[in-house]
Amino acid sequence: MIIYADENMPYVNDFFADLGEVRLVNGRTLTSEQMSDADVLLVRSVTKVNQHLLAKSPKLKFVGTATIGTDHIDQAYLQQRGIGFSSAPGCNAQSVVEYVLSSIFVLCEKYQWNLQQKTVGVVGVGNIGKLLVRVLQALSVRVLCCDPERAATEVDFPHIPFEELLPQLDIVSFHVPLVKNGPDATVDLLNSRTLKRLKPDCAVINACRGEVTNNEALLAEAQSGHHRPLVLDVWANEPEPDLRLIPHTDIASAHIAGHSIEGKARGTEMLYQALCQQLELSPTKSLSQVLPEPQISELKINSNFRLLDVQNLARLLYDVRRDDALFRFYMMQDKKTQGFDWLRKSYPPRREFSSVRLTGQEVPEFLTTLGFNTQIN
């Protein structure tokens, strides 16, 4: 069995080598000619999987994407051809939440905010948004939610319509899929008109899809002389973001919010399990077998561990300002396209909170909700 896999997919050989010959490819430049003998194709969000790409792969029987979103996959065409498909919903939810949390902590320090006196709006309450709501509430932060799809199917879901939500917020964080058409379309959800409904100092965080927040509208507002706290991990026209917008951001990065070691490896594991199921094989590999030992594995804390201590601990494990600094440096060099993709491909190891065990005679319960392993001695 011939398995073509994105070269940036971690641990793909560890999981799939026993199932067939693994061939690593550049997912952004992959062509139909390259994979004419493919039995399995494993991709990430940079690869558009459609009839054009798969036309010369008659043996193909499984496509997997190690991502939450599936807007880059023509699922109708796969179904028409009888090709099995699997994605990785929720694989990097914890990683994205830790990115957002680190960003919020940076904004709180920069603008001297008391987070527990702020109202945060979470737009899109799926795998990532739901976890972010739970984490923020564990930190005693007031959270308001907007998710029309869930509101339509869940009677008790606390949905607030988008335009009604915006004026109430101090921070808005977007976690929606990219939907181009229909009443709940998310393309340009935040645009020149809806942007005006926000408070002047309301922070905007986008770690889902670049097209959700209209980059031209954000740039026009910034160039008018108004500074709004702004965190962008995703951009319109990736991998060539509008360089004019970068100086107006507080934090900017190369679509790496979900790039923790655990987040990326979990996506690979989920595809491995899905392929094993299709092949009617029992999985023999697991995440715990392939992950390296973390540099910090255990910390002892005392009973008065509070929000400021959480911020310091989170920064010890992951400081988003590192990614911001790398992004600004490399995106201002020549050949910016290669810079964006290089930052993603060469992303340094980042461990999730779960890699650290917090021990003590009393361990606050909210630390478990944040994702840490906890143990009472």
C-alpha cells in the first residue's frame, strides 16, 4: 500500500509505516501526477483535495485530513468515487485554546486589564470554542456565546445573535468554520460595518480562518488612526498575508495556534485509527508511545495558586510573544511566501498544559479544567 502524506504531518512514519510505504510530499505543491499510484492520501489544510488532484489516482481508497476544518476537501467527490474519508475534529482544540489564553494574558499585561472584569465573546462554540468557554469560566471570566447552528438544535444553548453580541464585549474570539454561503455564512463576518458595533477598545482575536475577519476592514480602521487590540493567527490569502496589516497587530503568527506537539500528533493518530478501522485492523500504535518526554514534567504548587500564578505558569510553558517575534522578522524578509510556510514547517516544539503534572497538598480544581494533570500529595 502506497501512502502519500504531507511532509509537515508529525509522527506519520511512526503511525503508518507498518501499514504501507510512506512517501512524504509538499502538501501545497502536490500534483495529480505525483500521486498516481496512491492508495492513501493524508493532508493538512494547505492541500485542496478535489477531482483535479485525484483524477489520476485510480487506486485511491482513503483520504484523511489532520485538521478540524474540512473546507479544503471535496467530500461529495470522494463519496461519488467511494473513497473513504476522515478528519480530525477536536485534535488541536487544547492547543488553540492555549494560544488564545496566552494572547489574552499578553493583552492584559500590555493594557493593564483585569481579566476577571472583562466580558469575552466566543463566536463559534464547537470543539475549540466550547473548550475556550469552559477554560475562561474556570478563571471566573464572564463569557457570552454566539453559535446559530447550535442554537437551532439545542433548546438551552445560551446563544446571542452576532450583531447583538458585539457591543457587549471587551474581547471577541472567533472559532467558526469557513462557510461561504447561506444565512450563517462566516466569510467577512467581521467587516467594515460589524466592526463599528464593537467598543473602540474591544480586542479582536482570530485563530480560525483568515477570511472570517475582513483584513481590508481591519487595515482601514487602523490606518484611520484608531488602534484596536488585535491578535491574528490566520490571514486572508495565506501564505501571502497583507504585510501592511502586521504592524497594526499586537500579536501576529503564521497559522500555528494548533501546532502544539500533542495537537498535531493527535491529528495523525486519529487518521491512523480511522484507516485501521477501514482496513478492519486493530491499531497497534498510540500517542503515548510516540510523544517525547517533556522538558518540564512536574511542578509542585501551594494552596494559594491564583490567576497571576496561572499567567506565569502558562508563559513558562508557552509564550505567544515568541511566535509573534519570529513572524514579524521572517515576514518582513524577501520571499514572504516561503517565510510563512517555513515558519509552519519549522515550528519549534510546544507542549500542552497536559504534559505537566501539578502536585501539592491542595491543587485548585480550575487547573484541571485548564488542561493540567493534577495530583494531590
